[in-house]
Amino acid sequence: MKILTVLTYYRPHTSGLTIYAERLARAFVRRGHQVTVMTTQYDPSLPREEMMEGVRVIRVPVAARVSKGVIAPTFGFVATKLVAQHDVVQLHLPQFDAPGVAARARLFGKPVVLTYHCDLFLQRTWFNRLVNFVVDFQNNMAGRLANHIVTYTRDYADHSPYLSRYASKLTPILPPVELPLPTPQAVSAFAEKHRTRQHKPVIGMVTRFASEKGVEILLEALPAVLKKYPDAQVLYAGQHENVMGEQAYFDRLSAQIREYEISGHWTFLGNLDPLQLASLYPNLDVITVPSLNSTEAFGLVQIEAMMNGVPSVPSALPGVRRPVQMHGMGVVSKIGDPVSLAESILAVLDDPQKYRGDVESIRKSYNPDSIAQEYENLFQRLMKR
């Protein structure tokens, strides 16, 4: 099967969406399919075309940026050529160009499957309201043109204004999650480097630094945690500097974070590759995902942590709460509530054995090959129609 995957950003850009797309594309290749990823050349230093672990990646030049999006004038031309060459088109939303690609697929008689990752919320300015309106319009057009829509969980779909419109052509499929197995030496070296054995317990947060991620909720919860565990430490993995559209948010919190850095209670790790992440998780006592709105639909890092026996404390957002509810590894806290977050973290730290789950079962449920097979079955059904 020839699969065309289309999304605005792809690797090496780091986000839950790009990691999902990469894992799924590689799994398709391992299952014997021919996969092309069409994306934008958001960084001019990236090659226009390359092979990445068996996946053909084609990047379309960017002429301008609008908020967190990009304008690529030749996107439609390239899409027309690629859609004609493939058997099925998978689109990752939110994406401004999705309806144009979906329309081309319809014209060529190719099935279109949307993978809807999250709703889009931008800070409330007149310009961002306009951007939100345009993206919502484009997403709705893509939804109408698509043959089928995939989302992570029924919980998220039931609470999403977008997905609830398309319940008749919606299938929940869990996201693909995989990590390499670290060596004991790598785990020990990570602990030595970041002094995790001296600073216990260790609270992890793995995400880019963005306003919707709720970093300030963790900051406000820390005093209560430190009161009971004076040596507690936060390890923050993910891009925290020069995040597109988030500089003002980082500047607002940087002084408060700096105080915790000086005292040894907060450490920025930067972007970690899969091997480094695999060495991080065994050094955590708990991970937290205190996200604030539905731009977070699941929190893949929760599953990565659970695969290493680490419980999670997410906010009660639809979709985000599901890993803990499904697997029993952690406590769900109230959205945007530092007191609830502190109490939930302390509940896990005080009785860690209570929140140990079936790690092997979790690994099987999110295995990329199994997830790719579910997509494959969906593609084949649509192609037969």
C-alpha cells in the first residue's frame, strides 16, 4: 500500500503530534508499506527531500509565518502530484492545508483519513481570533471531505466541539508509543549527572514550554510538595527556550523558576533524544501533565512513563485523564488547581506501591505495530468501498 501522510510540521520538530506521526510512519514501513510524508520546510536548513528510516520525507518551502502556522505557496501543487501517486491519504489535524489536500484525494478517488490530535486555542488577541476562525473553518471543511476520522479516545471525542460533529465517521485508536530499553549503566549515569539520588523524590515534566501546558500550576504546587519533601526536584525535559509564540510566557515565569534552579529544586534538561528519555523515566518517582485546555488530548509522555513503572498525575481534561483511568497508575487532579495538583502528587509519593500497574500489558496496548495494523485495516475497508 502506498500511504501519503500530510502534516504541517514533521521531525526533527518536536511535539506530541510529530512524534506520533513519525512512530506511525515507521511502523507502516516495517509492515511493508511505502510511506511518503509531505510537510513544510519550516527550517530552511532542512533538506527539501530525504529518507528517514525508510520514510520518504518531502518538505515544501515556507514563504511566511502566521502565528504558529506557515504559508507555503507551492503546497497545493506538490500535493496534487503526490496524491495521484498514492493509494490512501492520511492527514494530521489541526492543519490549514488539510481541506485542499482532502479535496484532491476525493477528485482522484483516494480514501482520506484524518487523525485529529487536538483542538486549537491561541491567546485571546484580535489577530488570534481571526486565526482560530480560519483554522476552524479549514478543519471543518476537511472533516466534511474526509472518509473517516481517527482520534485517541472516545472521552476526548465526546467533549470536542469539532469531533462531536462527525460521530458517524469516527474511530478511536490509541496512539503509538515506543521507547528503547536503556542500559542500567545509562540510567545510573543519568542519575549521577542530575543528582537524582541526592534530590528525592523526583517529579518529571516532559513537554515543550507553552502556556497551555500549565507550568505555572506546577510552580504554584511546589511549595506544598517541598514542605513535606524538602529535597524534591523537578526535572523538566523539552524545549523551554525560543519556543515559537511562547517567549512572553517563559519570561513571565522565568524569575520564579530561577529561584528553584538556584536551590536545586528545578532542572531544565532541554530536548532529549529517545535514548536519553529512556534513561530519564526510571529516575522519576512521578510525572505530571497539568495541562489547561483541549490542545492537550492525551499526553503521550504518561504512557512512556508508565512503561517504566512511573505513575502519572494529569489534569482532569478529557482524554488526558484516560491513561490514569485506564491503567490505574496515578491520580487525576483538578484542572488549573495548584492545591489539587500538590495533593495528587503527594498521594502518589506517599504510597507509590498503590499506583504500580501492569507494565507489560501497557507496552502491548500501545505498540506501534498494533496501532499501524488498526489503521491498515481501516484503510483497506475504505479502499474496498
